[in-house]
Amino acid sequence: MTRIDLTGLDVRPAQVWGGVRLVPLVREEPVEGLRLHRRVYEGGLGPVELGDGTAYSSYIPHGFVADWSGAGAEAAAYGTRLGEEPPASMPLRRLARRRRGEQRLRFLPLHLALEGYLALHFGGPSVAWEEWSGEAVRRGLSPRAEAAYGGWQVPGLAEALRVFEIHPGQCGMLLYVSDALAAAFVVPHPEDYRVLHPTLVEDLFGELVHQYAHYGAPVADFTASLESGAVHSLAQLRAAARAQERAWAQAHDALMARDLLETPYAFERVHRMGDFRLFRFLPPFLRSGQEQHIGELISDHRGRTAYLKTFRLSESQIRRGHLLRRLADQDWHLGRTAEALGTSYAELVERIRRAGFGTLLNAHVVARRIRDTGDTRDTQEG
């Protein structure tokens, strides 16, 4: 599996509120054998034991329990909030745990995906080249953190989720802000989605989505144009309306959701749950300017997507991922990495600093190498 497959989910015409566009995804039949149940974490903080004697605490906006026992009837529900007012940004960690013998898995939405991004080449330099500091060799990228905005800080999102209509059979949605794809969300059953729809305002969104919501203009609503002269009966009107729905769905998949659906992802299986598999995925971090998403997905034995949640990376996050990949490809050798990127040694050092990894460098060695090459453009001694 290298791509996101939304087979079995049909697109319905979008609903618009200001700059927020929500595209409903409906199923003719729910995915049998999997439901998402509520999990409330009192106080908004959760300790996580990593199994190696260490632990950390994480902010928990809400939690899910994936149940494949076939015995559950509850729907998913909203969890907790930290303090009286949500924080402006939060550290990104994960919580996923399954008790032995249970056919249920507790996890935090998006945290598995975000942990995969944070762990990208987390070990740091694989070779102790002298340009890297001793701290970089010993500790790698630790500590490493990224910040995200809560949905309540995305202007218009709360109002949009409150007024949008939920379709019969709706099991998901694609959320656009200023017609930029902000998030995809899919669940196995319509009852799960009906309860979880309002909780999207508590989800995590990237910096780019937050900026688009603040500065973007209202978007145009979907309108259908029918030739009145060609419609003479209710049956013809129904057929014309369905043709407009098909045209909207084709245009949406080919244009608005193209990057999400056509990008090849690196999938990592995290848990096996009977006939279901829980994956997290990362994009290729190849081209700047192209939207890139991380996320998590549950598929059944037929490869159908039962659960999906995505997080759109900002341009700076894409650049950091791309830089780490290229460094790792060259065993963290700065000279070879600069050559592979088609840039100079000094420019690569400056890119590393701008990406927030400057503390990993041995400033004195790097400055000497730059003086030796005679290239001091776009960089400063640290």
C-alpha cells in the first residue's frame, strides 16, 4: 500500500461557510466489524509509559477506542480539555495502548502520525563527522517538538461545524480552508461520524491552515446549473441533479483532492487488530510547494479505508523533513549532502540553521571549513 484509497466513499456536494468548505463522504454500507467508542481522559493530561522505563505526559484533546470485537454499540465521543481555555499551541506526542487479550485499542487521533514525523531520523548523525557536536552524536534530535493549533483557533471552523448538515450515511469529510485541503477524516460507521463531527474543532491543525483561515477570502459555494428546457418531469430533474453530483465528484477528485490521493506515502503498520490494520504514513518530502500530509489509517482485509485522519504539514515542516531525509541519505556528511542538493557547503549550513537544527553543528569546525572553502555567502559563524 502506497496511496490513500477512498474506494466505497462517495463525494457529495460541498457546503460552505465563509472560507471553510466541507465535502461530505458517504458510504452505501458501513464497514462491518469495527466501531470507534468514546474514551475520556480526566484532567486533559495523560501519562504514557514507553516500555523502557521512561514516560512522558501529553495534552489530550480527545481519544478513541477502536473496537473490533463486534460486541460494542457505543459511538465515539469527545474527550477533555486542559484548563478553562485551550492553549494556543501544544506539544505533539502519542498514546496508543492495547491490553493483552482485548479486542480494543486506545489511541489519540493524529498522535501516532505526529510521532512518526517527530521520530524522522530522530537518532541524528549516524557517523560522528567532526562538523556535528558531541551532543548531536549522543542525543540526536532530542528533544524535538512541533507546535500545532487547535481547531478553535481556525476562524470560522466552529461556526461551520455547527451549521453544516450531516448527510444520511455520512462517514467522513474533507475539510478545506480557503480551498486548501486542511484535513481528511473518515470513520467506519455513520453513527460514529454523527457524534464525532463536532469534535473536529478540538483537532490539531498546522500553521498553514491557521494562516489561510485568517487571511483568506470567502470561497464560492457549489451551485448546480440545469437547462430548464431539457427537464419535463421529476425523473428528468432527478437524473439531471445526479449528473451534476457526478460532475462535482469528478472535478473534486481530479483537482481539489488530487495531491492527497495521488501522492505516494510510506506506510508503517503500527497494530494488527483482527482483520484490520492500523497504519501511519509519511509523505515523500520531495517537492516544495506541493501539499504534503501525514496521517493514520485503518484498513480492512479488503484494503478498504475504515478510518483516516490527516494533518497538513506547513512549508517549514516539509523543508525540515526533506532536509533530514537528504542528510540521512548521505550518512550526514555535509559535503556530500551539499553536492546532492546542488548547493554550497555554506548554504547547506545556513539551511540547517534556518530549519532549527543549528545546535547540532560544531560551530568552530563548520566555520573553519567555510573559511577553507572561501565561501561565506548566506551564512554566519555561530
